[in-house]
Amino acid sequence: MEMAPNTRLVLHAFSWSLLAAISVCSPNDIACLKSIRASLDDPHDYFKSSWNFNNYTEGFICKFVGIDCWHADDNEVLNIRLTNMGLKGQFPLGIVKCKRLMRLDLSNNQLSGPIPSNISKLFRFGTAIDISSNRFSGNIPKRIANCTFLNSLNLSNNQLTGFIPPELILLHRMKNFSVANNQLYGPVPLFNLSLSKDSFVGNPGLCGKPLEPCIEHKSSPFKNGFITGYAVSVVSVITIFMFYFAPCMHRNERNKLLRHFILNLIWNRTRKVNMTQNSHQTSQMVLPDILHETSRETSMLVELVSRMSYSDLYEATNEFSAENIIGHGQMGTTYKATSSNGCLLAIKRLFDTQKFDEHFITELKTLGRLRHDNLIPLIGFCIESKEKLLVYKYMSNGNLYDLLHPLEKRRTIGWPLRLKIACGVAKGLVWLHQNCNYKVIHLDICSRCILLDQNFEPKISNFSEAMLMKSNNRYWSSSFDMDSEFWESSFVKEDVYRFGILVLELISRKEPSELTDLARTGDESTGKWVVDDVKSSDFVDGGLVRHGFDVEIFEILRVAWNCVQPNPDERPAMLQVHKIINGFSKKYGYG
């Protein structure tokens, strides 16, 4: 039977309208919601009763429970509000497919696990995140700061630990923020918005405005108990060490390694006790006493490093504007500044907490005495009221870590440049270790503290943990004498180890923590795999392989692996390391 013309016309029109309805459906947003449904346990069947994906009518997903769309007929998700639904599982990674998602509210559920470290890629243009009253754990990822459109962030009532990332103060649009009732500790970052205590309550380890000032425990029972507990833990660790590892070693080797191990623990404990004692005084008393302990000391520091006024530095940083921030650390925030004569500066503003006073003084006294092409130039300092600031020359290419691990697209870094950086850092460490007047051990060498000038010349920075020794091997702030063998094996070789990790990071572009684990758990066969299999191993950054540098990479890897040997006596001196690296660097005009 032949269909009537009018009937064919109606069916034709219906087919086009159906196709049009289907075409406005966003396949990404549909996939987004399907992924969320699949990744979460829904014990009350909210999804089953509402989220029906067998419907292709116009705007069908906009009728789902908890979903708001940009327009009722376009199936493009605006907000996801899945609150108080008893949902279980981890953070739904499928939200990355909702390209125009603005608000995500998963509050009052039973979600657990970490907040994804790449959350800025999952929620690129979002304005609000509320995952409060769940069971999320782990650290707050610093890359939330890359969600630049955020104006509301609620992480309260979870089980989050660690510091509040200072990078969060870069979120200029932020109006509402809460991390209340977690397990966070450390200083509260200096947010550029007015926040009450309610945003931070329930975290006994947090301190700083708007909470109580960051002051160490004062009670004698606490100190005594802590030190007693520390002593017990040291004995326990030593016992385990002797039981499991010592029987395999020659007696002399065992004694050297054990001495190194114990004395490093004692040294670290001594530093912490000194910091605790110093923090019991007010910063107005501690700092002047140390800075002005002798007229000779004062005149030397003022001669080498200018004392600057807070008002000048305040103006140079545009009133410490968030737009001038170029870095964060556990001690404070660093700002880019322009002096009155047009010079670019980097100003480190320490957090308002007395526990960093010793670090401030160590940095000042160390860099105030030292000048070298591969050390960051310290230009001045400021102490006014509770403000403590250090002023450095500005380094236009940032730090090495950000060069190797950028948040956005990776840039190509050629082998000659990586070799130049390694050689410069090695040269700086050799000078520090063997300077005739003052020997210095950095103790915190890492890619974040290697700054790069306009020519990518490396500058070692962050001397807050450094040890400064006079030429007679006496630690400058005490009467503690060290024989040269102890100095070499227990502390100098710590810098060698950290330099080895740094070189492995330069070659592999892997995270330092991953490399440290590899060095700690690896054995001779691991080292042989890392060194011998340059062409086929995925250890070496793919951008370096088969470009004519394989032999050089092989040799530098061998040096780096020797630097991270477990026994300090088996690590080479920095002078030997620099000599080898410098031999290759000269080929490219460096060294």
C-alpha cells in the first residue's frame, strides 16, 4: 500500500525534528553524568529513579534530580547538586566531561579518598565547590589555586590533613572559604578577604590570623614528654637498624654508618629544641638580641646587607598585592617588587609566627657573608614590628621545579641546558663546602630552591636550614666542635645525596619524592638498570633520548647514582662530582 503524500510529509518533518532534538544533546555532558552515576554507590536509588538515559527528548538530562542546565532545551549542565543523598565512593572524575559546569555540590554524603591533585583540569571554569560533610582525606591539593574562577570553596567537616596551601590566596575572586573541622595544621595563609574563625575552627594545629598566633607549646611537661618520647623512638629505630641491617655489614662500615645515623638524629633534634626555646620569647626580643649580639657582628651584616624600611618594601610590592606573588613556602610568601630606581626584586615576607625566627637569622647570617655566582644575592632585610622580610635579586626564569614540572604544557629543555644547570649547582656547592673562611652545608638542596636568572644560570637559595662553620670546624652559634671526618661523613654528604636526587630529576623529569623512594629502596641492580639502559628505559625523559647525548647522559646518571648511595662514605665529594660534570659542560661553553 502506497503512503499518501501528506503522510510522508508529516513523517519527514517528524524525522527532522527528532534529529534536531537529538543533535542539541551534548554527548560530553551525557557521558559526564553517566560516568558520575557509574562511579558512585547510590544506596537510596536516586539515580535509578531519576537518571534515565534512554530518553532522547529535548533537554531530558535537565530533568534529572540534582542537575541544572544552562537552558531547558540544550542538555548542557550548569550545576550539579547531589547533596544529602547518602552517596558513597570517591571524588567523581567524570565531571571533566561537563565542559561548562559552574557549581559542584556534593555535600552531606559519605564520599571518601583524596581530593584529586589535578582538580583544576577537572573543573577548569567552575565558580563553586562544596564537598563539605563527607570523609575526604589527604592533603588539600595546591592546584585548586588554578581554578581561577572559584568564588566559593567549602571543604569543611572532612578528614583533610597537612597545611592549607598558600597558593590559595591567588584565588582573587574568592568570597566564601571554609576548612573547618578537619585535621589541618600550620599557619593560616594571608588571604585577601575577611574570614572569621568559623572558617578554620576544629583544626587544633592551625594558627595565625584570625586564630591564635603561632606559638609553640610552652608547658614544661609537654617539652619533657616530647623529648622523652623522642629518645624512646630513637632507641627503637636504632634497635631495628642494628637487628635488620647491621649484621650484613663489616664492623667498621657499620660503626661509621651508625654514627652518621645517630648524630644526624641528634643534630635535627637539637635544632628543633632550640627553635622551641626561642619561640617562647617574643619576636621583638629574640631578633634584636641575635642581630645585635656584638657590635662587630652588626657592623658586618649592615655593611654586607642593607637594612630597608617596611614602607619602601610595602610600596615596591604594590602593598603586597596578590598579583605580585611569585612563590610560596612553609616560611612565607615571595613577592615580585620594583624598587624606586626601577630594579626588580624578590621579597620574602615571613609568616607571623615566632618559630621561623631562627630560620630568618640563619638565612640572613649565611647569605649576608657569602657572595658567589651560583648563590642567590641577598640585597637587604627588614625587621619592623612583627614583620620580617628578606630582599633578593629577582630571578626572571623562576625555579627549577616549575621549569621541569609546569602546571600547563611542558616546554622542551635541551640536554646542554640541563647540564649547565647541574654544573652550576655543583660549582656552588663545592664553593660552599670548601670556602676557606666559612664552610656551609645547605641541607635542603632541591629543585624548588634552585632559581634561574635571565640566562638560566642556577642560583642556590633557601639557606634557612643551613649549617655555617668557621674554618676551625666550630659551629658558629655554639661551642660544639666537629672533627673533619664527622663533618664530611655526617653533613657534607647529605648535600651530595640531595644533589644526586636533583640530577636524577633533571634527567628524568620525575617527581623528587618518586626518585627518593627509588634511591632508598633500590639496590645495585636498580642502579644498573637506571644507568645502563638509557635508550630503552622510560626513566630518562623522552625528549633527551636519541639526540646524540646518550653517552653523556649515561655518565652523568652514573655520577648521580653514586651520589645517592645509602652509605655516606660511598658517596663522592662534590669536588669530584663537579669535575666530571664540568668536563662535559665545557663542550657547550659552560663551566
